[in-house]
Amino acid sequence: LRQYRLAREAKGKPLMLCTALGPRYRAAQAQRQRSTPDWKLHFSIVPEDLPKAWDAIAFFFVRRGCLSCLELSQQADNMPRFQRGREIIVDVYRYHKRFRHGTCEFHEEAESGAGKGEEHVLSPQYEQCAKFWRAWVEEVEKALEAKGVRSRGIPAGSLRFGDSVFCSLRNEAFVEPSLRFMQKLSSLSAEERDFHDKLLKTWAGRTLPSNDLGYNAKGDADPFSGDVLFSSIWGLPPAGVAVVALLLWASLAFTVLTVLE
């Protein structure tokens, strides 16, 4: 899985930099009507800075052995207002029980060049931990800043990744729109309304969560909970969160001992 290549998810889609796991993962998600957890890291990049931002992110994507997809958004140079801040996309692979061997059929292109046996299967062993992704984002962020890349800001409906200027987290698993969302649909911009109408027709009544539903509309387990979430709330780096957690634990222990005495 350490061999990288350029591929397309479908005809007309933008090129992705990926390992064999990347297209296979996306094919499995599509076969599950995109209802399984779909965690993504988005990088917010000013359009004029996209070439040098892509070079920096792609370099560390390969150098650190990321086992997923890196993709430039199809409309990165002219993003719709409601999607701005998600110009570059990184899949965070997470296994799901609905990907069990024999339950997904993979496209021939997704399997080309893959080995035998387990190489054709999605597995929990390919997950890369939160610590891996934190370190990777920090490294990428330094490179972007060194190159003078500018951010468009963290997009609405996404969670800032720690204290990052460029990176945010979002679960893009499709949801069945609520009555409130359907009532609100008519008040959206024509651009956003057309976007959701198309998805609803294509994906059997499911669509990408709207920004007002937050970063995890489906309510799936957050693979970064405990560091990214609390870092975002408290404005602390992960190490700072650990110190605060230790102090809280010590305070609780002192309180318990005081009560017992």
C-alpha cells in the first residue's frame, strides 16, 4: 500500500494522489450509499496559492506514508461560497463493519496493481491513529506558512483542527435531511439549493450535511475526540489539553479524599 499513483474517482472528477487503499475506500463508501463515517481533513487555501499549497501537502502526504486520498476539490479555484475553505481534501481512513470481506465489490481501476489476499480487503489495520494525523498536520502547517500560503479561514460547519490556521475536520457521511432542512432548502442560495437537489436525487434521498448541522451531523464516533475537540473549545494545543486534564483529575482526587476524611 506504500505505492502512490494518480487516479480518478469517476470520469470527469479531479485527479487524486492516493495509494490502492484510497479508491477502494471510496468505492466501499459509495456502495454503502455514503452512509458510513467519512472523516476528512480540509485545507483552506486562497485560490492563487493552490499550486504551492498542493506541492507542500502532497510532499508530506507521500513522505509520511499517508494511506488514503489527497484531492484538490473540483471547484478549488472557484469554490461556491458555502464550500469555501475546503479547497484541498484528505481522507482519514476508518474501517467500518459494513466493509467486511465479501460485502463490497471494487472497481477494476481501484484494484489495479494491488496484491493478493488481504491487499484486496479493507481492514482496521490500515487505520492511522490520531497522533499520526496531528503530527502530519503540524508538519504541513509549518511548510505552508514557510511558503507564504494564505488561508481563507476555517469553513462554516467544520471543526478547527486543534489551533490550525489552515486545517479543519468534518464528517461528510451523507444524512437523510430533516423536516427543518427541507423547509429551509427554499431559502438557500440557488447554488447551494441545486447542489443538494442533485445529491438527493443521486443518492436515494441522502445528501451532504448542510453547514448549520455542524462538523459531525451523523453523530459518528469522532476519531480525534479528546484532543482536537477540546483543543478547539479551549484554544489549547494537545499538550495543553493533557495538562488541563491532569489538573482536573488531581482536583477531583483531592475532592474525593477530602470528602472521605
